[in-house]
Amino acid sequence: MTLETSLIVSALRNWRSNVDRAGKLFGNLSQEQLLQEVAPGKNRVIYLWGHLTASNDALIPLLGLGARIHPELDLMFVSNPDRTVPTVPTILLGEDLKIIWQETTQILWTGFSKLSVADWLQKHGAVSEEDFLREPHRNRFTILLARTAHIAYHLGQAKLSERVQT
Amino acid sequence: MTLETSLIVSALRNWRSNVDRAGKLFGNLSQEQLLQEVAPGKNRVIYLWGHLTASNDALIPLLGLGARIHPELDLMFVSNPDRTVPTVPTILLGEDLKIIWQETTQILWTGFSKLSVADWLQKHGAVSEEDFLREPHRNRFTILLARTAHIAYHLGQAKLSERVQT
């Protein structure tokens, strides 16, 4: 394995580790727990999960790996704050999010494996050719790292809603 | 810049971005806010800040960049849960943590700049030569990525304690 491949593999492992931790944490919560706020007056756990799921879904086109599979999630979980848009009952159950989480993870993971080192350092989908010439750090790899931290950020919040088993 | 250097620079930028966000968030909280729990019955904000500061400090020897400068933080913020060890009053003010946060950031940032690509892929300080042969991913770069996610994880929690300015 070349040095640069080792670096990318490390970053992919880190992304996957956080995705798996999030999937496990959210997937094991009861509906009652999903509807709890992570702290008084703050987002509900279901919102964080939907937000991260929509974010993963949006990563597919951002990294040039295909089209989104659930763009409708943005209305509830990205464009608007929690509780301002009626949530679809099946989403509330968390079962849909669990499936979409697995689907997006699989699509991304398969797509990642097809990217070369040079591909990772190419521009991501939300930056123009012109801007990328001036700011070459706005590449796919930077997005991967930033999104890993984004998952960890909300995972830490969701973790607060776990109860000690009695 | 070589491909592998670009990858490392991206990871360093991501680490620094999270460190700076954390330093700004914690550093701007009042003493009253630092003593608040991030959610009912959970860690106080001061504990999260001390925990991340101790973690940064421990990163210095783990990456082979020198000796820790404040190992005494571990007793209060790592080895024991929040509120089980009396905190030193000056630490409670947050002023000491603010200084130590800046100091450890500076030491790490300077140390990072001296590491070559090959250095980043060498084993970190908590893995034996023997284990590293079997598990070459247990390198400095992996630690950098994992610690970035660790900062983001607790940053997300601390963010919950921020109040909307009225």
C-alpha cells in the first residue's frame, strides 16, 4: 500500500467508525427516546438522526457518486428547524431512517472504494472550477473529513439521550 | 505539494478547525455557564473542556512530540467522572484551562509541522512494535483523525449549553 493510500484508508476507517456508532446508537433507541429532546428546548433525537441521514444522502452527489436517493428529507431535517415541519409518521418511527441510513452508507462506501488518490484530491461538487484553482483544499477528501466530524458532533449530542439501563 | 502532503494538510486543517471552534466556544462562556450541566444529570461544561484539554495534553507524548505539560488534569477530567474529585478553584474559573488549551494547541501545531509523511504513518506511542507490525493502521495519522472526531463529539455537547443572546 502506498503512503497516500494508507492515509486515505485511515480516513475511510474513521468515517465508517463514526457512521457505525451513529447507526447503532440511533437504531437502538425506542420511539419514546427518539422523540425526546437531547437537552431542554433543544433538538429532538429524531431530528439529529434525520439531519445526519439527509447529510449522508447529500454526500452522494457532492462527491460525484450519483444522485440522491432521499432528497425529501431536507425539508424536515435540514432546511427547517426541528418541530416546524410536520414529520411523516413512518419517519417518526425511525424505521425508515434506519433503512435509509443503511442504504446511504452502502452507496457511499461502495463509491469511496472506486475513487483513486487523485480523485480524492479533485474538487467536490459544490465548488466551481475557478474557485477550486484558488482554493485546492476544497476537495473530496476535505469533505470526507469534515463530514466525519459532523457525524461525531451530533453523535455526542444524541448520546446524552441514552439512559442508563436499570 | 505532493498528493500525500495534500492529504495530511487537509487533516491538519480539520483538526485545527475543531480545536479553534472548541477554544472559542468554551473560552467565551461565563463561569456560570461553565458550571452548568450540558443536559440534566450529565457532565458539566467545565468537565468537557477539562477533558478535551487533558486529551490534547496527552496527545503530545502519544505522537512523540515531547512530555505532557499538565498531567495533573487527568485526575479531575479523565480518570474520574465529573463531580467526584474536588476541582481546584482556579480551574473552575476556566482561565487556567483557556491558557492550557492555547499552550497545548501551540505545542501540537508546531510538532505537527515537523512530521514527515512517513512519520505520520509510524506507530503512535501507545502501541508496541510487535502489535504495530500486525496492525499498521495504529499510526499517528489515525490518532489525529480520531482525536479530531473526539473534539467534535464533545463540542456538539458543549454547544447545547450556549444560550441565545437576548
